[in-house]
Amino acid sequence: MTEEDLIKKTVKGIRLPVEITSVDYAFDEDSTGIPAVWVNLHVAVDNKPSNEKVRRLSDTLKVISRSLLDKNLSRWPYVRLVAD
């Protein structure tokens, strides 16, 4: 299994909130030249999210980041929300 496959499998194994409509990945180097992966979690635009929604999405970002960091990858994970 490649590292890219491991990253995708790890994220797929995490229960995502219903607000996340899709996930995509970008594999490249970051601005410092370090290999990185951007995990893009797509959500609908919401200009007035509830505190609960913000907490749920924030917790999801943390869980994904921690799960990827625990894999000791050669790439640095950047996990972010993308409003569609």
C-alpha cells in the first residue's frame, strides 16, 4: 500500500459529520518544500453555523489530523474545510 493509499484509507475509516459532502486530496510540497497532503473536507456554505456545528467540524479536523500524524507519514497533513 502506498502512503497516498494509507492516507485515504485512514480518512475513510473516520466517521464524518453529515455536513461534509465530499473529501478530496492534494499531494505536493508545501511552501517550505516539505512533502505534504491537503485533505479538503467539502461543506455547504453556511454564514451562520450553530456553535454545535462549529464544534463538530472542528473536532473532525482534529481527529483526522491526529490520526494522520499518528501514522508517522513522510508528508505533513493539512486538513481544511472548503465551502462549496
